[in-house]
Amino acid sequence: MVYITRREIFNAAHRLFMEEWSDQQNLEVFGKCSNPLWHGHNYILYITIKGELDPQTGYLMDLRILSSIINDKIISKVDHKNINLEVEFMKGKIPSAENFAINIWNELNAELLKHNCALHCVKLCETENNYVEYFGK
Amino acid sequence: MVYITRREIFNAAHRLFMEEWSDQQNLEVFGKCSNPLWHGHNYILYITIKGELDPQTGYLMDLRILSSIINDKIISKVDHKNINLEVEFMKGKIPSAENFAINIWNELNAELLKHNCALHCVKLCETENNYVEYFGK
Amino acid sequence: MVYITRREIFNAAHRLFMEEWSDQQNLEVFGKCSNPLWHGHNYILYITIKGELDPQTGYLMDLRILSSIINDKIISKVDHKNINLEVEFMKGKIPSAENFAINIWNELNAELLKHNCALHCVKLCETENNYVEYFGK
Amino acid sequence: MVYITRREIFNAAHRLFMEEWSDQQNLEVFGKCSNPLWHGHNYILYITIKGELDPQTGYLMDLRILSSIINDKIISKVDHKNINLEVEFMKGKIPSAENFAINIWNELNAELLKHNCALHCVKLCETENNYVEYFGK
Amino acid sequence: MVYITRREIFNAAHRLFMEEWSDQQNLEVFGKCSNPLWHGHNYILYITIKGELDPQTGYLMDLRILSSIINDKIISKVDHKNINLEVEFMKGKIPSAENFAINIWNELNAELLKHNCALHCVKLCETENNYVEYFGK
Amino acid sequence: MVYITRREIFNAAHRLFMEEWSDQQNLEVFGKCSNPLWHGHNYILYITIKGELDPQTGYLMDLRILSSIINDKIISKVDHKNINLEVEFMKGKIPSAENFAINIWNELNAELLKHNCALHCVKLCETENNYVEYFGK
């Protein structure tokens, strides 16, 4: 069993808030992250898959294919976007790094299974001081 | 003459666009950066000042003071903000990294002169692949 | 189950040595790290906690709270300090990175349990080439 | 149980290809990485070992010894070398990052056991966007 | 006057040697870098241009255009290549980082002038410990 | 004219204080950095030299020679040392990053002139947020 990881980056705007709460309540729970006029991040995404090597090629999976799946399913939908308003798979969900990582897992997992590859970890870095990891359970 | 640099970080949302242009025209010139629903960045700001050492303390300037000036004049006004809509010193200006760096210079310069310190460089990193430097002329 | 990590940094002096050994014996076992006049590091500390998301907020734990616990229990006690002489929870212990990480775990763990959060990993980087991880068992 | 990691770096040339395939076939499977005139990388290698602390020294293992084993068994054999042509333990194997990491594990493992240290992970970074991890099974 | 920098990365193989010297002489002058079977690097290239802002767009130059020029004139010719054997603009020149940076300058400069942009600096990082800067004179 | 830079790292302890001042006065001016029981840093040192290429070798200077000069004149004297008490060239000087960089310049400059190389810049990073540059005048 070998684990390979591909790094991809994207930039996006978001806001942490509960629609049913007042701006004041949101400010108390989410602080600056609830700014009604948005803020944003350079997100760094690490996708780790696991499996057996192809004995011929020495590859677990061609990283160009992994990169193209991540770009197709995730990056093209979130890069330079507003996560609250424009990302279908985050609709109605608070775009905390935790929720975001879990939903990226859900988007990628089905597609990777078609390539006989098991998703192992989604790691999402929001700032140089904070990151989230999700292993699917 | 010695040069000292302080690094500070902040997160913000912005959009590159000309109000008098259509969304289509803005898209042609600014690409994804003109997304009407915003995107954002983790900005990294490097402020370099220059001058002679204080022969007693061996300091050009106490970096806690430099950091507190940068936080007071810049970070507190831009962190977790929308640069187009909420930052007084960027009002009416396209928030390209170039324009942003020049206006950060203008905000800081007057204050630093009061401390007998000459601002040397504002370096503003927008992504890991792009940055701007401005030396005041 | 989601894992979130907070990075904090601090600077400190230390020395690796056994009081009952001669300087020569200490030099043989600990090399330069036993210098009787101390040396120091910029330590980087990664604290990872794990748990279920709050279904309302999408948070595992507010990172401002996690950061304030780490600063209260650890950073305020070790930053710009001599680990051998000034850090209560390291008294009588050789401040190897291994021992240091284990004792940081012990300090943090009780406090995090009060917030219903399970500590998962303490990762302590001493130089760009060396780091230690401790998972509590 | 504590985990300590040592980072080492090296530079090398390699080429991904199957001898029995034509250049055209290799190009289809391995892309630019099959260039018959070679390309190369700055590899970053992280070796993680695990075990109990020595209660006296507070060390899992003296990192100077770990570093010297890694240099003796791996770095001296791969640094500034052609992995396909000059590295004995990679002879006849496609030098994908996956295969390379597994074979580094095999080279190191026996030696570390002699020091009563258990190898936990070989992490090999080929570019800033790609890395492989192998845990020995 | 503002300075903007674009970072691009590529991987390549090379060898430092003088054709008219014996392998032994080359080894004495260039050490491991003269290995006849090649070695390689992950190069990091920083291209800095300078000029006045376009008062309308707030751009010195659209970074997508700068990136596409660098990719067209440099990256496409050196990425996953053998610098000694496959790079037209390095033919007959020892591919030291110094020579490589100067020749990248020469390749880019003419093209950038056509876009009314002045090249300011080519910075080429060969390893995390070594880099070269060239300012055109 | 080309500029080449070599990076070297070292760890050391220090304290900022004026002997003739009380601990209280030192605390007011230097804050935590005046802790009488020391603190320390992982210093990163960048040494930049400038000059013409050797037309034969394509080298400004063999970086192994530059590295060995820096190690001989600086690193061996400061690594794992107490800068206030053990570094001859810092005796009687407050080891601020500014003073430290200037004195490293003075130590290196004479030696580099013997190799017909002009020292261009000493850059000394004390933390990830602070660094000093000195150009010799």
C-alpha cells in the first residue's frame, strides 16, 4: 500500500454566518469571519490517494490524471469564486474549512473509485496557521 | 545604512473591475479576477525600512513599534475586509496588487517619518506566484 | 471525525545535559546541544485536535479558542524563555524535542477535554530538518 | 511511542520508461517524464522512526546517528546521480517516486532494526506539488 | 515605477563540464556536478519587470500575459529537458546557474520590450541553498 | 555583473541588554528579548556576492568554496553558541539582528576580497517575520 499526494491551489471569497441569525449574533460566534461584505483566502488543497502499485509502470496513478480529476471536479468550481453563492456543492452549508473539506471529499470520492483509486485524505489549508484533514469517516 | 523588514499577513476579498465597463468588458481585461461575486487572498506584506543604527541599543527601530504601526495603519483596516468596498484608502481605485502596494506605501510613509525612519520598500504577495514591490518613486 | 490543526511559534533557549554527568560526558552524548552556555531555536508547534462537527456552526472548535488555550497553557510559558530553568512543566527533564512534545501534550490534554475536544497530535519542529510527533500513547 | 523525523535533500536525474516499449509508447504512458535525454529533481526525503524514549537521555535516537545512517545508506548513493543507471538498489525498476520510496524503505529498514529503531514512514517529495508516503506494508 | 514578479517552476537535467577536459579535470573543478551520467534540479524562476502603471487598469502588465511569455520563451524549452543537449539557447555554454540566468535574460528581454515592459531581474534558484540574480548588465 | 547567494543556517542563544542598565530598564527597552536567562533562534543567513563570470567555467565562484568560507569564518563560531558570551566578533556589542549582520559582513568581507569576490549583501533572518539586510555602507 502506497500513498501519493497531489497539491493544488485556488483563491476564493467566503463568509461564515447563519442566515437565521442577526449580524450581531453572527459576529459573536464567527468574529471577523462573518463580515457581511466577504473576505477570502489562498486555499491549498492536498489530495492523498492510496493503493497498490501497477507492477509494470511503478505508478499508483498517473498524477496528471489525478490532477485533472481534482481540477475538473473541484478547482474549476471554486477558483476565483464566492463559496457561499457560487459553489453548487456548498449550497446551504456554512463554508468553514471543516465543512469545505468534507464536501470536497464527497465530490472527489465517487470519481476516484471509478479509477480504482481509494481516496485517503483531503487536507485543506486556509491560512499558514490553520488546516483541516478529513479521512472520510 | 541598514535595512530591516517586518512581515505581516492578512486575508481579504476583492474584485478587479471598471465601474463604467460592462461585465463582459471587465471579463475580457481582468479575467477571473473580475468575478462580480468577489474572490480573495491571503496577502503577505513585507515592510522594509532603512536608516542608521542607534549606537546604544543596536536597533534601527524596535520591531514591536514597526509592527504596531503596520497593524494600526494597514492590517486593522484591510484584514477580513472587502478591499473595494470597505478600505477607505482604496476607494475609487482598482485593487490590483500594484495599486494596493502603492497606497499602502502612502499610508505608512507619513507615519514612519514621524519616527525618523525612512520607508524603503513595500512588497505585497498576492499568491505564491505573484508579488509587487514599490520603492516610493 | 474531522482533524483541525493550529500552528503557533515561539523562541527559546535550552541545553541537553545530565546534571550528574561531567561536561565531557555530556558532550559525548549530546554533542553541540550540551553547550553549557545554551543555544536556542525558533520552535514551530502544530496542535491537532479531532472530533465531530457542530452541525450548526460547521466548526469542530473555534480556532480562536484553540489558539487562546495553546497560548495560555504553552506559549506564554515557553516563549523567550530558558526551557531548562524557567519552564515549570519541564523541570528536571532533559528538554529534548521528544520530552518537550510529550510534556506539551500533558499540559494541553486536560484543558482540551474540558472543551469536549480530543487532542490528536502534538508536532514540534526544532529545526527545518528535525521534528517530533506524539499521539498520547 | 514517539515519532521523530529527519529531513535530507538530494538532487538526481531520472527517466520513466519501459525498455521493451518504443519511445512513442513510453511518451504516451509517461509523458514528459519519459524524455530519453533525462530530466531531474531536487528530492526532499523525510524519514520517520518510532519507538520509546530512552528514559535517561530523553532521546528516541540521536538524530546525528539517524542522519548518518540515511546519508550512508541512501544520500551518498543517489545524490547527483542518475537513478536509472547508477543506483544499485533501483536497477531494473522504473524510478517512479512510488518505486523509489519503497526501495529507500527496504534499504533503510534492516539497518535501523540493528539500532533497535522501527522505521515508520518514508516520505519522498519529487516536486512542490507531488509526494509519496510508504509505511512498509 | 513599480516592480512585479512572476514565479514559474520547471525540472531539468544538466551536467557541468568542459568538453576539452578529461573527466578527472572536470571532477576536480566541478565536483559532483560534473557527473557524466547527469543529475537534475527543480528550478524556481522569478521574473521581475518594472514600469509605470496603466492609469486605467492599475496593471503594470497583465500577469497572465507575462506568464504566457515566460512559458512560451523559456519553460516550454527547458521543462523536463536536458539543458546541455536539448536547449537551443544554452548550446555550447556550461549550464551553471549563472550562465543559465544570463541566457534566460537574453531570451526574454527582446520579447518583453515588444510589450513596452522593461525586464528588471532574472532570479534562478537551483536548490534551497543556492540562487543567482542577473539584472542585465 | 552577476549576483549569487548561498544560504546557511545555525542555532544560537542570545539576550538583548545593556550591562549598565538595570533588568527593569532593559525590560522596558528590549522587552522579552532581554530575558536574563536567554532565549534563542534558528538563524537563516543569506550571503550574496557579485562579480563577473569566469568565461571558462561559467562560475562567479565555486559555491562549495563560498560555503566553506562562510562555515569557517561564521557558522563554526556561532552555531549552538551563546552570541553574547562566546562569539569573539560580537564581544561588547548588543546582539541585535542589525549589529549581528553588520559584524558578519566585517568578518566575511576581508576573506572574500582575497578570492577576488565582492560581498554584496548579508541578509540575516531571526524569525519568519523579521530580517535584516546590510550592504556594507
